[in-house]
Amino acid sequence: MAVHRRDWTRSLYETLDDDRAMATKLREASIAGDLTNWTKALTGLVAQSLRELGLEVAAKGHPCSALPVEREEYLALDLTAFRNVGSTWSFPVAVCELENSASDAVVAYALWKVLCIRDALRVVFCYRAARSDAPKLIGSLTDRVVSAVPLADRARLCADTLVFVGSRRESHTFPYGFFRAWRLNPNLGRFETFAWQH
């Protein structure tokens, strides 16, 4: 069973509030436009927020032994989370791509990758210098990826698909205004904004 978006976004918010050192690293990397350290800090944040829900997490720098073969990454995804641990081949309950590229096409590829995992919470984090660039990116993702998925296939998507866009120019509002979040409405084939903080 997939992770519910409300449980996870609450955990993400609480992790940002509770771990000020992690939040500071993420904020400083975003202000500096240091996307390598932004990705590293974000990986730690997302991994911790999922662990707080009792999940096993695999990500770069976060080896996971939930499956019979231990890895830092499974399925070439930046982050996978598992509920059932042991010697079985459990399916992931949450998957994330943490994409720091300025290319809309590369972010579209990250979205396509997570959409290939049907029964898990699917999340893409990306970054744009200006907050005003986020709606254009979401429009591009809708046109390039979502519109290419037939309605019958979209209807079979279980759990949520979320896109978070961070913006350097909103770093003064960190963490509350730094990320803007969208949720895919699979029936309408478009992304809708949602308030990710509780």
C-alpha cells in the first residue's frame, strides 16, 4: 500500500522544522545556487521524512537492506521506500526523483520515470531560480509527459503523483514558501496546486 501524500508531506514539514541543521544546509545550497549540495541535502531530508513513517529508504548515501540485494538506489530512481522488510522482493511504496537540471526535458524524464511505478507515492523535486518559472515548467510537464499517457493508463495510476519546485528567489521564505507543490489529477490530465504544509 502506497504512502499517503498527507502523511508524507506532514512528515516532510516536521522534519524541516525539527532538523534545523538539515534545513540550513538546504537553504544555504539553494541561496548559493549550489545544486550538487542542494540535491545532497534534499536527499537527506526526504529520506529522513520517509524513515519517520517507519519505512526503509534507499538513496545515494543511504544504503538499504529491505530487499535481498542491498543497494543505495533501485530501478535507477534517486530514492525508493519500502514498507515490508526482510528477504522478499517487496514493491516500493514511495519513489522520488531529485532533479537539479535546468532542462525541462530532463525534469520531464524524471516525471516519466516515477510514473512508470504505478502503486507508489510518486514525487519529483526540481529547482528553478525564479518562482515565476514554476508554472511554465508544470505546463511543459503536462504537455510533454501527462498528455502522452492514455486516459485508461492514467486511470490505473494508484496513489498520488506530486511535483515540488524549489526557487532560490524565495529562499527568504524558507521553508514555508520555498517549495511550490502540484498534484496530478489523473482524470483531468493536469497538475493542480496544493498546500503541502499542515
